[in-house]
Amino acid sequence: MRVLARLFATCVLAGAPALAMAGDFAERSILGFTPDGSRFAFEEFGIQDGSGFPYSNIFVLDTQKDAWVAGTPVRVRLDDETAGIAAARAAARKQAGDKLNGLDQPGTLLASNPITESGRDPYSVTFRRHPVQQLDGPELTVSLQTIPLDAPNNDDPAYKTQGFRLVLKDERGETVLHEDKALPASRGTALDYRINDVIIQQRFGQPATLVVLVMVLTRGFEGPDGRYMAVTAQLP
């Protein structure tokens, strides 16, 4: 038994470096909407692969323009392996300052498809705007198709980079929410995408704001990295 225990411990230790060298997939936190849904904010955070430095990025979007609010995103990386993620997140919140004012509505999470969940289609989610027990209504589907596009900062032709097209299908038909014509440099070497979350801010009798969080799989230092971008749309 002792021999078996030593063999097991050796295998675990031998496997540890391989687990550490797998890129990094950021966690995400939904920071909220303004009451009228005109702005939305979220945060991505984690430990950077290669360096081991903690980071936090805060994005604030003008949902009517589907564009970042001026002065964002806020990006913080602490060049200290011992600093910890909490310190990076606190620094990012402090730097974001009043850009987060008024974002006190959590919205409603309609669908979530994290990369760790097995057996789910990464390119399509179907959901309802309300629990069927509360209010009947049609199903909506958001689907994603990749588009081969060259990344401006890709220096290795072995990496096949992609853009994407995002489509909403509801009772009115199909609406294109986003379609890349070219890849921005800020997205890095984008290799693939997946739908991660669908969130809505809806007030009774008022148009609703829909946000789709898309995970972007990019070329990283030690393997693929996962980061997030938001696509916003207005629903009647």
C-alpha cells in the first residue's frame, strides 16, 4: 500500500506542471445595468498565464450604441505574483471610479453556458425572457457562426484566426446582432468563440436591453486563453 501511495503521489506531482501550462480562462462578474438599461458593465479577472500576475478588466458599455463608454475598458495587472486576484480587482474598481455610478440593477441571467460544462452547444443557446410558470412567451435562440478573418497581430500562419456573426431568432424572425468585417487588434489572435451568458434588463412596459457575453478563445503564452466581449441589443 505504501508503494502504491508513493506511486500515486509521484503521478500527481508529475501531472501538476501540465495542469499549470494550459493558458488562463478569465472568470467573469456581471456588475449591472443602469435602471433604463442604457449602460451595462462586467468584469473579467484571473491570473495571467506565463507571468502568474493577477489582472482585472472592467468594461462599461453604451448599450444603445453597442460601444464602450469613454475611458473604458479599465485594465489592471499587478506585476507581482504574490499580490492576489482580490488586490487586482480592488485596484480596477478604484480606477473605474464614477464610471460605475448608477449601475445598480443586476438584470436577469437568462442563459449561461460556461466552458467547463460538458455536452452543451457552445455556438447556440435557447431561452425565454421569463419563467414559463410566471409569464408564457416564445423561445428565443442566439446562435454564433465563426468567420475566417486575418488578425492584424498574428505572426504565425499555423494559427487560423476567426471573427464571428451573432444572430438572434425570435417570433419576428432573425436579427443579426453582430458581424465582424475585420478583426480589431484589441481582440488579439482570436481562434474561436463560444456563447457564455445571456443577460437582460427589462422594465414593465419598456423596451428591454439584451446582452450576450461571448468568450473569445485567443492564442496565449502557454495555451489558449479565454476572455470576454459583450454584444448588446434592444428588444421591444
